[in-house]
Amino acid sequence: MEKAPRLTPLAAALPSTVPFVGPETQERASGRVFTARLGANESVFGPSPRAIEAMARAAAEAWMYGDPESHDLKQALAAHHGVDPAHVVVGEGIDGLLGYLVRLLVAPGDAVVTSDGAYPTFNFHVAGFGGVLHKVPYRDDAEDPEALVAKAAETGAKLVYLANPDNPTGSVHPAARIEAMVAALPEGTLLVLDEAYIDTAPPGTAPAIDPEDPRVIRFRTFSKAHGLAGARVGYALCARPLAQDFNKVRNHFGMSRISQAGALAAVRDQAWLAHVVAQVAAAREELGRIAARHGMTALPSGTNFVTMDAGRDGTFARALVGALAEAGIFVRMPFVAPQDRCIRVSAGRPEDMAAFEAALPGALATAAARVAGG
Amino acid sequence: MEKAPRLTPLAAALPSTVPFVGPETQERASGRVFTARLGANESVFGPSPRAIEAMARAAAEAWMYGDPESHDLKQALAAHHGVDPAHVVVGEGIDGLLGYLVRLLVAPGDAVVTSDGAYPTFNFHVAGFGGVLHKVPYRDDAEDPEALVAKAAETGAKLVYLANPDNPTGSVHPAARIEAMVAALPEGTLLVLDEAYIDTAPPGTAPAIDPEDPRVIRFRTFSKAHGLAGARVGYALCARPLAQDFNKVRNHFGMSRISQAGALAAVRDQAWLAHVVAQVAAAREELGRIAARHGMTALPSGTNFVTMDAGRDGTFARALVGALAEAGIFVRMPFVAPQDRCIRVSAGRPEDMAAFEAALPGALATAAARVAGG
């Protein structure tokens, strides 16, 4: 056979990593569909009925490419945030936009700072462009803004990543602490502020940031509270020059026309968003009660999930996640110690929460037996 | 104000290019909606009604991420092509997949070969990763496989791009000529065979290529004959190791769940595809007659568009495209001489073809007057 294609040295060195295994992959392996899908922080409450209707209507027009400028959606988002549309970048989910951002800024060897145990897909992109990741430990189950800034200064990082609220712990920093972090950033370090979970956070979580401030780019998504994970729409808010830079590398015709229509309807239906946020708050409380009833401790959460301290170590929590999966409940867990003593459970409808609780005692017993037996 | 983010030297040097201006951008500028949308080789005939139905159904489930493995779609495509699913890579349109491929293979300074006037988005990706493009002229309004291979050998190119059928001319090479091209490829050059328009090509156009052959990657799409441009689904067929390599860089959760459902329904509805292909063939004939009636010459086409020689130069053709736009007809044209003597008109329904013909005499007169006046 002929010689294989010649990958770049960087690509040749990359592992064929998958940042997350999807629930469908697990379902195919087990031959059973999950009863409750609570592992990916999707919104079981669904998207706005208006968004569903808009997408169904747009399906018939799917023969047309989506508007490469996502003009109407960008206008609506700009109005919603009270900024000029030139500050808005629409893309294929935060994952897609993070990839473009890293590509714009990170060349092989460039330093990037994040927390050890924070969003793996960001790390996937940094590694994919040859960046060098410097990780700071969590402090008290939350990201540590001061330590992140110090590490950025120490390493000359081009990017420092922080999610607020945080995934996978659910912790929240108040706006003032993020504003102080921005003020303390070393010159030439861009704060990647992932606000995927901002819609379910307490009032006062989103910092006031001048849209012209070149030190911060914030990311928002329709995948969480808006219930449109499967539509792949995220956006960034940042200074105009950086927003314009995305045009250098983005997939200009990459947005689904149907998804554009769904996101536009979703942003216009703030009543549905408020409804979902209320449901999420109720589910978080219920998850706290369930945790307590079964000897676990719920961490405080400003997200659409609750991270529960299972009281032992990562080996036990992994066994618990596995036992829950066998019982038809899809949940995930933090990857890194000491947060890997926890499991992470998405907010769901009362029936989802009940299914989780019904499976929990058996799963806890199974996990305990396996850990003891191992 | 603080210092701007530090782009990589490569990113800093890139222009904020937009490969194509979308028709919506033109409509916003003019304040009028196009009567006939015949410029982007979309399928005015629409997607399969079953695909529309599947997407409308999937819209309600858009709260779930799409399966990151696109398992069901990949299985269906593999069965359709009689290959193992390990040879199939599903992605966000051919544009998205071309970006991943270029990223895997092209480092700054690496040579890539294409035709002068071929698909600009491929060039956008190559430039975006710092590759050096070597261009070969068209010969007789068609890409020149032998010259492309010779240039690849001369430059040590990692990639050589060829679309068959070709965009923007519509020309077709028979399978044997592509097979000969593969056989003549220099060692270490990968043929990027863009078969976006294969569904409307004459039988015998698609070459027989061993799916294990590491010298070729072929691209297919749901954006053309399948009528799903707005859904963003394309796929590649290639040797297993290269297919696996895409996992190193792709946006694993980048596929819209709705689009996956639409594409799956489309690949299962070959009757609709056959119906569209027949409509396209009829429209091509009609476009040939229209061209002849108005003093132009239609180039032979195996695509869902007809490229028409307007009989003069690029200045005239550009004026004609502009005059047609003013008359509500969206068409495009080749960018590079001598093909830029032509305009490119997508196949459409009888009413679209009629609208085009109705606008043509006035537009030809306007263009002639403007060129004379200029």
C-alpha cells in the first residue's frame, strides 16, 4: 500500500482523544436506553415551544445555507445585552468558538492557564494547537481567581480560563471577584470567561465588563438553560477587534439555518427561560434533599446541576457512576481529585429526580461492595 | 485601554476574509428580497419531505446534544457506499471537514496544489494554517488532473485538490481519468477529491477507489442534491487511519442533532434524490436553451448549476451579475479569468428559470451600457 498522508508534527503527536464519551455510546454498549439523562447538563425541560416551532418551520427551508453573518440573531443578542452587534460573535456552540479563539491566539509552546479539573474541551483545543497548559488547583471546590492570575503572570499566559458558575463543581463567584480578577490580569493575558451557566446563577453573578475591554472575552450558550444543546449555538461578547478576528478563521457558512431560527426564537422568549430557571432551582433543592437523605452532601450550585460529595474517594464515586448507569441513570463526575469524590447530577423534572433517587440506594450499595471487593 | 490579545504571528497576518458574501447580506444592503435564489447552488427543490419531517420531530429533542459519533448516520452512509463505518467521517459540511483535514496536514510553509479559480473555501483553510498554495490553470474550462499531479510532484505538495464535477465550471471528468490521476500521484500527496456535485453527474463519474487507499480522501455532502445546505452535514470517505485522525481535532459535539436526523432520513429516501436529480437535469436543459436564446453559451454541466459564457470579459460578466441582482435574481460567477467571462446559475424550478429569463434581456442591456459607459 502507498504511503500514508503526512500529518503535521503537531497533529502526529496528538492523541485521538475524545473529550467526553456520549450517552448514546454507553447506550449502544449496554443495549439499554437511559431512564434519566442527567449526565451532560442538558436541559431536560426542553427548549421554548416557540423555538421548537421556529425550528420545525425552518426545517422546510433547510435547502438554503444559513446567513453567514447570523445577522438577525446577532442583532437580537446585541439588543438583549445592550451592546453593539460588532461585539457579538455567533458560532457552533461554545466548543466551536473556543476552538477558534485558541487557534487565533495559541501557537506551539504558548502558555495557557486553567484550573486542574476544569472544562476538558478547552484543554483539548489548547493541546490541539500546541499550547502548554498550566493548571492551578481548585480551592474549596471552586476555581481560584487569584491563583489563576498569579499563574498567568508567572507563565506569561496568553489565555486564562475561568468558568463562572463553574463546571464541574457548580460553584459561583460574585461579580466583584471576577471584576477584581480582570483588574489584576497581567498585560497581554486574555480572560476566557465561560458563562455557559450564567442563566441559572444568582443575580449579581455576571460582572460588569465594558464591551470594549480587550482583556476579557465572555462566552454564552443556548445549550444549557435555553435547552438547545443539540442545535449548537453559542456566542461570545468581546471587544470589536477580537470579534472581527474570528472572521479570519471561522467556518463562515458553519451555522445551521434551523439552529439560527431556534436560537432567535429562544432569545425572544425570556418567559420560557424564566420558567426553566425556576424549574432548575426547584430541582437543585430536590437534589440537595436527595443527597442528604442518602448520606451525601450537595455542593452549593449556581448551575443546572448539583455536584454531590459521595463522602469517599474517586474510586468509590466512579463505581457509583457506573452502578447508576447500570440502573439506567446517566450522570457524570469530576475527573480530578479531590473533586472526584463527587458525582454530578443535572437538574431534571420531578420524574427524573425520582428515578435518580429510586436508583440511588442500590447503586450506593453496589459501589460500596465493588470497592470493598476490589 | 489595556493591551489587545496577542494573536499568533500566523493569525495576525491573516486577512479578515469572507470567502463568500451571502445573499442575505446583499438583500439587507438593497432592502429587497431576491425573487430567485440561484447563486449558491442550493437545491431550490428542497429536501426530502421525510427529512423535513425528521428534523421537525428532532426539534423537540434539541435539548439533547447530538451523538458525537453520529453513529446511526455513519452506519447508513457506510451501508449506502458498501464500506465499513470506520471509513466514514461525518462533519459540519464539507467546509468544516476541509478545515479539519488542512489542520491535520498543513503546517506553515507546506505546499498545497489546487486550480486557479477552484473552491475558495479550500484556499481559505490552507491560508489559515499557513500553507503555500500553488495554482494550476484550468484547461478548456475544466480542471487539469495531469497538470495538478505534475505541480504536486514539483512542489512536494501534501494535498492536491480537485472537484469532480467541478465548481464553478460544471465540467466532469470520467472516472477513468480520476483513477489515472490517483495512480500518478506522487508519494506522500493526498488527493482531496471533492464530490459535492456527484449526485447530479452522469453515471460513470465516480471513480472506483479502494476505501483503504491512503492516497485519496473523497468528500460528499447533503448540501447540494439532498437539499440540506442549511443543515450543515458533509462526510468524508477515506482510509481508516486518516478517518481516525479526525478525532484529534474535530469538534466532537459539533453536529446538530436535528441535522443528523435530517441527513439520516435523506440518505434513506433515495427516491427523493432521484426525483431531484431529474428536476436538475430538466433545469440544466432549460438553462441551456435560455442561454442560447440570449446570445450566451452554456458550458456542459454535471452539477446542479449551469455556467454560461456571456461572450465577453470579466468586467461584463460582473456587470451582468450586478444587473441581475438589481432585478431580483441572485447568481454568482467564477472569480478567475478566463472563466470569469461566465455567470453561474443554479438549477431551479420552472418559475425560477422563468424569472431568470425574464430578467435577462434587461440585465444584459444594463451590463452592456455600463461597460460601454465605464
